[in-house]
Amino acid sequence: MELQILALAIFVGVFALATLRKVHIGVLMFAAAAGVGVWMAGMTIEKVAAGFPIGILVLLVGVTYFFAIAQANGTIDRIIEMAITKVGDRAFFLPLAFFALTIGISAMGSPLAGLVMAPIGMPLAKRYGIDRMLMGLAIGSGLSAGGFAPTSLFGIVTYGTARAAGIDLDPLVLFSVALGTNVLMLGAAYALFGGFKLLNTRTADGFGTNVPRFSASRPTPSHPFEREGNIARGKQAAEQAVQVLDEPAPEPQPSRLNRNQIITVLCMAGLVVTVILMSVLGANPDIGVLCFAFASVLTLCDPQSGKSAVAKIDWSTVLLVGGIITFVGVLQTMGAVALLGEAAGAVGTPLLAALVICAIGALISAFASTTGMLAALVPLALPLVASGDVAGWAVIAALGVCSSIVDVSPFSTVGATFVATVDADERPRITRFLTRWGLSMVVAGPLLLVGALVLPSSL
């Protein structure tokens, strides 16, 4: 037992050290997994490396490559522009539009990619009299919901890990839980920050074609280990947005998509339809392989975009998830995960244990990487559902969403970016309210999700 406890302590220590030093968790985790596996568990290097999640690697590479092509050929920017201009002068619908757009962008492989909307949305919100807290929470909720799409990182890690452990967690069910939860969060934000007062408010000039674009320089990287870089890019993009909004509106641009963009939209729709149809028919679609198939079509139609998209494959996240899951595989071999299951059983009822682990996940995720938390906690939560007293899919879904809805905390990458993209005189208020909101989600999230998902399954 001493070795198992020591291995768990090393796991937690590496996680904390990497977070405090702002270095890549995956690098340290993989090295630590090899050391613990060989010297403490008596494993060979080959057996340690066999724990690397090849299936998740295929998913992440395929998804990020496909959507990188869509970004490289300008399709995503055109969709953003057309959607925002359709809102016109109806300020009430602007946060809703950004919520929907952020879901779409975050569903394209990397949840943090949705932060591209922050430097656009915050200046627009100020111009049209919308509370910046409402806009920030709309974007944050969209990021959380879209991140659990079957094609995005949070969803891939959560349902991929669950399925590898024999838990039947449907990707569409997971996405529906995340979407429903974040719609409730957005409704609460509308009620608390004056959103419903905008219902009959119309602006004088509307948006027209005067919408900022950031095709050349995205405001955020795709992985969560560059918080300072996020903030710097956010400030720069916010300044660009203000400059664009203050300039006279440019001449209207043609609204038609070009040939490659039309093909990209058709491939995106084809991917969604294929995943839904196969799920309805009872098949388990391999989303990574499907993305490679549709990406092959796109790169044949536009070789230049396909070539540039290769450099945008999210290898950093592959290494992050791979390193953590490899270490978890070593812990499972040593029996440390089973030891945690016994400790969870000592808490009392499985329902209470589920509430505790969801609260722990939410609290730590408010300050650290959500992706890292999901990769670490989802496997460690598996012994909790081994008894069959609660539904495994419900516990894993609740844990995943609880770890995500706290990301608007100003201590996380998402919240820090929101603070960076508002005026200096507004930052103390935004920081204060984001702190309150994020910490309130640490309590409200587990109570809501465990009560709605886990409790019915235990009756």
C-alpha cells in the first residue's frame, strides 16, 4: 500500500509542480510515468508506453486538422461575420449570437479556440450598452458547451476515457448535458446582468459590415499553458477591435462564399450528419477517422490550406492528454486506482462520493487546466461507479461539466482573457464578479448535476 500511496503523491505533485511553474504537464507526466512504472511497479518501458491513448491521439489529430483547414481557408471567419451582421440592431440577441458562435468554434477541436470571440464581443458589448459580464459569461458558457461536442477536446477526453473503461457514455448525451447546463447558466446571466432589459432596445446604426476580423492573428493559442500569452494577445486584439469599431464602415463585401468555403461548409455539415446518423443507428462513429476523410476532400480541393493546416494540429494537447493517461495507466497497474475506489467507498454513499469528487474537480479546475483535470479525474473516478449503485455515464458526465463551467474564474485562462479584453477601469469589477461566479459554480454545479443526473440513477 505504501508504494501505491507514494505513486499517487507523485502524480499529484507533478500536476501541482507543472501548474505552478507553468510548464507542460504532459511532458512531466510522461517522464514521471516511465520512472514510476519501471522503478516502482516493475514494468517495462514498452508496457508503460502501451498505456498511451492511441485512439484519443487519432481523434485529436483528425479533428484539429480538419477544422484547421476550415480556419485557414477563411470559412470560419466568414461564418462569424455573417452571423454577427444578421443580428443587426437587436442588442438583446448579441450575447445569444456570441454564445452560439462560440459553441460552434469550440466544437471544432479545441475549446479554447472559442476565446477568439472575446476580443470581438467585449468591445461590441460596450458599444451597444450590454454589460460586459453578460457578454463574457455568454462566451464562457458557449466555450464550455462546445467543448463537450463529440468533435472537441473535453468531449473526446471524457467519453473516450469512459468508453475505454467499459462505461457506455454516448457522446451526444454528454454534449446535451453540457449544452443544457450552460443554457441554464446563460439564462441566469441574463437575469443577473440586465440582459432581459435589452429586449426592446434597438441600436441606432446596427452592425452593418463594421465587424472586426482577426484572421491573421488569433488572440489565443489552442492549449492552456500560455496564460500570459493569452492575456497579451487579448489586449492586442481588443485594441484592434476598438480601432476597427471607431473607423468608418468599409464598403460592403460580397456575401457569397467562394468555392472552397462552400465545399468546407458542406463537409462540416456532412460530418455532423454522419455522426448523428451513425449514433442513431447504434453504430459507434470514429470521429477522428471521419475528420481525416473529410479533411482529405478539403486538402485535395485546396492543397495550400491543407498544407498550412498541418502546422496547426494540436500536438500540445495530444501530449498533455497522453502523458496524464499514461501515468494513470501505471497507477492502475499498481492498484493505486483501486485503492482510491476503496477510499471513495469509505465516504459513505456513492451519491455523496460523487458529489465530493465533482466538487473537487470543479474547485481545482477553477485554478488549473480543465483538460488536465478531465484526463486525470475521469479515470480516477471509475472505481466509484464499479459497484453499480449509480450510473457510470451520469457520474462521468457530471464530473466533466462541473470541471468546465468554473472556467470563467479570473484565475483560469478563460477568465483571465475576459479581464484582459475590457477597459482598464472595468477590470476590477469584472475580476470581482467573475471570481464570485466561478466560485459559486464550484458549489452550484455539483449540486445541480449530481442532483439531475446521478441522484435519479441511484433511486
